[in-house]
Amino acid sequence: MGTEVNANNILLGRGKVYFDRFTDAGVPTGEIFLGNTPTFELTPASEDIKKYSSATAAAPLICSDVLRVTVGIRIVGDEFSKENLAMALFGTVGSYTQATAGVVDEAITVVEQGRFYPTLYRGLTSVVVTTDPAGTTYDVDDDYTVDAVSGRIYIVPGGAIAAAAAEDILVDYTYATQDLEATRGLTATSVKGRIRFIGDPARGPKLECVVWRASVRSDGAISFIGDEYGQFTLAGDVESDAVNHPTEPHYRIIKIS
């Protein structure tokens, strides 16, 4: 490097972040693209020890040394995929599935007007609600309504169901085939994996950074309702992977172009 300022080294960063989540046994599962990530940061930090003189009132610093160094990670993401939600909420990726079938006399006990009651399945059609034990058949809209997508029965205020007091009902319905993405929350105690950043800067050197092993966790609230676009933040630490990368156990940054 010469003694002149080189504007080509001024960085206005952009790029893509990938995460290869490890299993509990530490086995890689393959890198996934995290989507739009406004922030990818590495923050070096050190823990120091200092010695001050006791010989004079000014007590000047006479020596200072670094005990240990760490590197923190911060990723801010915009895309609420099942994989991203699983990482941000200490969860795992799953699914919700059901095959088309019918239900007769599913019991819902002690219902009250003005409340929703979930059924065992989603995607409902052909719903019929009767008293328990079977007797009166109630009228849809007048006595109850159906949230068919989520699979819930709403007891209409002023209708015939539970007009005087809480009562039990029976529900007949058909439910449709479902194959939905899902995130199972709080099913993992830690999230570890390999992080890869591939730069595509608006200005400056194109860099690729690979963190061999990192531990990440949600940092801050995840807003599902708000006046701004939702985001999630992952923060964590670079861990040593000396077994697999003995000469560079933490990370590697290379200049692609």
C-alpha cells in the first residue's frame, strides 16, 4: 500500500448473507440465503488488564495488555421466512399437514357468546353445529359463524347458542388437505452455524467473509404489527473452529475483486 489515498478502497457495502445452521450434533445442513439484510457487521472487542503506578499521587498507567479478544456478529434481516423465524425465535423449521377427511360430533364444551372456539383441524367446509347431546341444529350467521381458514367457531351474541348460560355444542365438518410452512418456537436452546457474506458493494472492494462457526440469538423485539416494515436482528459471537481450520480458526475475509 502506497502513501496516497486510494478511493477504490472506500467501502459502501451491499451483499448477500447465507447461514448454514448446524444440527445439535454440529453437522452442517446447507447454506440458505437470508434474503434482504440491511446490516451485516463484525465487531471486534478486547478484554484488557491495566496496571497503574502506586509510587505517585497521579498513579499513571505503567502497562496495559490484552487478556482476550472476541468478535461479535450482528445481522438485521427483513424477510420473515420460516428459516429466519426459526433462528430469531429459538425454533426449528416444521410444517402443518392434514389430509382431507370429515369429523362428526366434535365436542366443544362450555361455550359462551362473543367468543371463538378452535376445532381440531383447519380449512373447514360443510359445518353443522348442534347441541350436546345432539338435538337442536343451530343456524349459521344467526347463531354462529365459521372462520374456515383457521378452523374456528364464533358464537354470535344474541343467538340461540348459550343464550342463557354456557353450554356444550357438537360440530360436524369436512376439512381440506393442508400442507403449510411452520416454525416451531422455543424448540432449540442455541442456534449455531456457518455464516457466509458475499459482497456486491455500491463502491469499494468486493469481499467475501466466511465465519466458520458462530452462535447467534435474537436481539430485540420482532414486531408483527407496526407502522414500519418488520425486521429481526440476530446477534452473536464468532467461535473458534480450530479442529477444522487450525491456521485460521475464526473467519476468513478474501478480496474477490
